[in-house]
Amino acid sequence: MYRIARKQFINDLSGRGAELAGGRWNLKGTPAIYTSSSLALCICETLVHTDKDIPPINMCYAEIDVPDKCISEEFFNEVSLEHGLNIGTNWLKESQSLAIKVPSTLMPQTYTADFNVIINPRHKDFSKVKVLRTEEISFDMRLIKG
């Protein structure tokens, strides 16, 4: 799995960012770690939330290992934003599994090959999540021009 964050936060797997801001699958106040199955999708997911007037600088990506057996195959597909927030938040609070596959709203047609994975930092098996490596990353600004 891949995650992109500012350099100072790349090794922070507390889920605090999503807890503060909320996300597609979690309400504010509920920690979560958003990752993608490929670096390309992770870049797309990052840039879609990037303000064209504030370029992403000092960014890194992390390659993260989550054991396959810890990723729930229960796949939330084609749900509304409100329904997704409730499903995801309940899943996180109930600690049903360490991680779960969710479709990218950017490319829902490719969900069997390219998908996002939400990791629950409060799950009892969280110690099995490992950062394998981190590396600085820069973005082609043509991708975020308005």
C-alpha cells in the first residue's frame, strides 16, 4: 500500500490527519489511515485534494505493508458519500478488521485492480502494519493546473 504525506508526517501512522479533517470513509473525530494499492492512484488521490495555488512541497510517499489476511475483502462499492461516512466510521469504531478495501471515487471502474485501503490505527493487530520505505516525491504541476 502507498501513502503520501508531508515529510514531517510520513511516518505518523496515528490516523490523526483523517481524525482532524474527516474523509470519504470517516467522520471527524475518528482516526483512519488512507492508502492506495498503487503509487499512481495514491498520487491521483493526493492531487485531487490539492489547491492549485498551494503546490505540494516537501512531500514523501511511504510503501506500507499490511498482511493480506488482515485486509477485509468486504468491499464497499457504489455508496453515497453520507452512507460511506456512516459505514466507514462504524467499521472503524467497531474494529471489525485491521484494514478494508474501498473503491476510489476517481476510478471506480478499476476497483478490482486499483483500490484504496483504509487502515484502522486502533485495531488490535495494528502492530502488523509496517512502513517498508519512504522516499521524497515531487509532482508534475501540469496535473493540478486550474
